[in-house]
Amino acid sequence: MFQRRQKRFRRRPNGGSHTVHSNGHSQSRLRSNSFSNDQKRNNFRPPQSAEKLFEKYTTLAKEAISFGDKTLSENYFQHADHFMRIIEDKNKNRNKNKTIVVEKSNEDIKKFSKDTDIKQEDSTENKE
């Protein structure tokens, strides 16, 4: 008996598939991208900013409270809290990066001033 090789399935980066028929001819099928306008979409990230989503869920929560649905309002408040934490993390990272840049620029200024002081001392010694 002959052994069959296991087929290995690989995803193609353009979303198409490639099948080989028994007669040796290959056939390529591309997925229809008529709705995507040739842009790949990451389904795990929201298309809006965290700030806009925070505002959206807080207004939805307030509307749910005005309709008397406490459970739905809690759900929306939890979503808003999640996006508020994302905003806080962004701001914290932004501030941390700013302080690192400021510290590096201060170190560069100190190094530059030391280098110029050394060069000035060398030039005065050479003149004497």
C-alpha cells in the first residue's frame, strides 16, 4: 500500500485559497472583498477612539437610567469604566515618555556643556 502525505493547510496572506485537483491543475479562489475596499480590518479593535467610546457608553448608561433599566445602565457603566482605564493608561504612558525625553535632553545638554568646557580649557591651555 502507498502512504498518503498529510495535507498541510496554510493561510494565504491575501485571503485566497489554493486547491490542487487530482489532474494536477491548480485553481485559485479569491475571497470577495467588495465591501472592504481592499483594506484589511482588525475585528478586535474598535474603529473609534477610546475617548469617543467612553462618551458613548456614559450617555447610553444615562439613557438606560432614565428609562429605568438599572441592569443595562450598569453594563454600559462597566464599558465606560473600561475605556476610562484605557485613557488613563494612555495618558500615563504619554507622561512617562515625555519625562524620558526631557531627561535625555537634559543629559545631552549637560554632556554638551561639559564637552564645550573641556574644549575651551584645551584651547586656553594651547594659547598659553
